[in-house]
Amino acid sequence: MLYPPHILGGAERSVAMLAEAQTALGHTVAAACTTPGVFVEEVRNGVQVFRMPHETRFWAEDWPKHGKLERGWRKFTQQFNYRLSAHFGRVIDAFAPDIVHTHSMVDVSTTVWEAAAERNRPIIHTLRDYDLLCADASMWHDGGPCGMKCRVMTFAKVGRHRLTDGVAAVGQETLDIHRRAGFFDHLQPHLQRVIWNPAIVDGADDDYVRPTREGQPFTFGYLGRINEEKGVGTLINAARRLTPGPWQVIVAGKANNAIEPFLAQAQGLPISFPGFMDARSFFDGIDVMIAPSIWAEPLPRTILEAYAMGVPSIGARSGGIPDLIGSDNSDWLFTPGNDEQLAARMQHALDFGRARLPGKAAFQHVLQETQPRTVAERYLDFYSDVMAARLSRAA
């Protein structure tokens, strides 16, 4: 995977937070990642970073510049990227870790597990997406299930998962989906865990006070990629069902492809599309956040950011959303893709009134579990249990 300053999504930020938090706790941590250049060693915020040549047809951040056929061939051949695993073996030899902890394998071959196993290093893997199962790592193909393409693009990963000594997932459903597919069936239950991502929001410190919104329209907000699988269409249809009044919806973010269909769908409604917004400005300007994902999003960072800013969230019962909102919290959850249910939840919030909405104090259990130090300690405990189980098997 990548490592800052190269960032394609939330995984890179989460891994960097974890590494830096473990360093702050007094441990020696290294991060191995791919780079578009030559092999480089550096220290970044106390973490020793090994940047390995990616050894693929083109660099990950250049993905949009290449055609469908070339992208497909890159993804297929990546399963056999033994030149990258040789680089990773070099990193293990140089750093000599007690344990190897891998994360998203979207752009990294699972041959790196073989390099670690050959050196007798315990391996923990964190599931942050569905790259072991799906060519697109999302298990979303225009609303359809994974098919032959995914089997071809991931078949080499099926056997290698048994090289792992422990697995964690950032959301319960993400772990369950892999279990149902037969992954990690060699691991005892206590070596399979759910550990949430670390999350912090710049400006949301302990002394942060939300600005008053008195006199402003009641505002629902969406922040993220603007596409169908993220549920933006569901949100627009739900808004059309709301009772007319002093309310509005802000849909912030960029479209993967064309935004025009969503603009047309929202015509005549108090819905704006401001484009990219930084988290602080966005959350300061809304009353309720909507997380309407149809695909099984492992653990939406936007909900964690909303809670850190004292903003409640209405979310779909998909992926890790119920983990954060509470699976029994029916007033704030709805069936994915069901705009009628979402409208009912939004109307309930409107009728409830801004003054009675839950604030930051209601989300402290989630915020505590996603503090970088807490997440780091959860993983350190997991490392100890994995290493103890390994020693027990060897005895």
C-alpha cells in the first residue's frame, strides 16, 4: 500500500496514525510501502519508512491515465509481483521486526506474506476493504455481485491467506464477509478481531465549541465521493419526500464520473453541490450528517469525523456503519437504498429539532475507541496474543 505523503484514501492516513501512535508509546515501528522511484529509507514523524519500487506496469496514482485493458492486466499480474516481495524481504532483513502487520493489499501483492513466512515472522493482516475477494476491492459492480473477473484477479490470494497468524477488520461485516468466503478459517476465534480505525479531526480539540446555527435552515450534509454506490441518489430521492420547510441538503465532494445526473435528479430541491470542502468547514455548517452507502463500506471515516465535531449521523445498515451508530439505534439507521426509510429518519430529525439533537457527549464511547493511542494499544495486545499462540503451537 501507500504511505503519506502519497494518499489514495483513508487507509493511508489510518496506518500512519497507528504507526505514529505506537512509536509514541515507545515502540520501534517501520512502514514499508511502494514508491514510484528507487528504494528509499527515511524517518517520518518517528517512523522508519522503507519506500520500495512498486514493480508494476505503472504507478498507482497514474491509474486514471491508463485504459481499461492495461489496468486489468496490471491488476492480474500484480498477484505474482515477486520483485516487490524481494524488496520486502530486504526490508525484513534490515529492520528485523518481531511481527509483520500488513494492511490494504489493493496495490501490494500478497507475495509479501511469503517473504515474511520464509523468515519465520508472525503475520497479522488488517482488512480495510475487500481486495482479497474483489478486483475492485469494493464488491460493488454497478449493483451486481462479483463474478469471473474477480475470481481471475484474486485467485492467487486464496491460498496465501493461510500464512497469516491473526486477522483484524475495521468493521464486523467486513470480517464476516471474508469468513463466509472461507478466508482465515485456519485461525482460532480469538485471533480474529474487530479493531476500529484511528481518527482525528484538525480543529476538533477538547476545547472546540460548535458555532451556533440559530436562524439557519436545518441542514443535512453528505461528504464523500458522489456516485451511486455511496447512496447519493438515495439521499436525493429521500429529500424529495420531506415536508417543505426551512431545511437544505449539502452534498460535498467530487464525482467519480459525471455529476450531471445527480444535478438533474436534485432539480427543484434545496440541495447544493459545493464540491470539495475541508472537514471543519463542512461539519460547522450542518446539523445532521447522512451516510447512505449502498455498498458495504468497512468503516466510514466521515461518521467518526462527524462525531468528533459533535454532529449526529443517519446511516445505512451496511458495512461498518451500524458498528458506529449502534445496530439497535433504529431512529438513525435505515435499509440501504430505501429512500422512504431514509426520508422517515430525516423527517424525524427535523421534527425532533436542532436543540434536541444528540451532541458530542453521546458519542464518547466511539471517540474513545478511535483515538490513535487506544487503537495502538488494541493492536499491541493483539500482537502479544498472536505471538503467544504461535509459541504455544511450536511447543
